[in-house]
Amino acid sequence: MYDDYDQDEMTLPCPNCNADVYEDTPRCPNCGEYITGSNRNAFAKRSNWLRNLIVIVIALTILSFLLPHLLTLVGLIGKE
């Protein structure tokens, strides 16, 4: 049944039976339940955490490079 799908597609757990289901599958091949629009929103929300994590890591990286320069400008470090 999975032969029709590209193996590189992302799978997520079925909201009903927790079986692996391809992201754009309309119906779970394991339990036969349809994946409704509200269940698809759960799929979409699941990928938001990764985007948020990437943004946080980038922001912290930029801050770690800029912080010493900002502290020098304020005069908190490098005083003699």
C-alpha cells in the first residue's frame, strides 16, 4: 500500500491509531480513518517547533558574537 508514495516524504503518526502515515495521505492505511482538516492542522503545528528552534539558535548565535562588542561599547568590560 505504501508503494505509491515517495520514500523521502515525511511520515507522521495517525491521530487515531498512531501508525506512520505520509503527510499528505487523506486516509490512514492502518485503521482506515480519514485524516480530517483539524487533524492536518495538528500535522502542520508539529513542524512549527523546528522552525522556532532554528530561529532561536540563529538569534543566540548572533547574540553571542555581538555581546562582547556591545559590552565594550557600554563600558562594562575592558576598563583599565
